[in-house]
Amino acid sequence: MTETPLAGERPAVDRIEQAIARIEAAVTARAAGADALARRHAALKARMADAVAALDEVIARTGTR
């Protein structure tokens, strides 16, 4: 029985495909993490803007008395 040239290469191809799948999963997870971080940052930025505005109001009221 004669082996074809690619017969012994299938395990290597399988490992490469598995590695690609792991890389794709990592990229997807990282993108999701970046999106979540961006949303948290935007929420924090809005809350900080509200807090600074509230402080400005307090300062303005106490400065006029």
C-alpha cells in the first residue's frame, strides 16, 4: 500500500485549524471586552460630567451669598 503525500499531513492540518479557531475565539473575546470597556468608559464619563456640573452649581450658589 502506497501512502499519498498528504496522508501523513492531516494531523498537522488539524492542529493548524484548531489553532486558527483558538485565535479567532480570542479575537472575538477581545473585541467584546473592548466594546464593554468602551461602554463603561462612556457611562463613567457621563456620570463624571454630571458630578462636575452639580459641583459647579454648588460653587455658584455659595459664591453669590
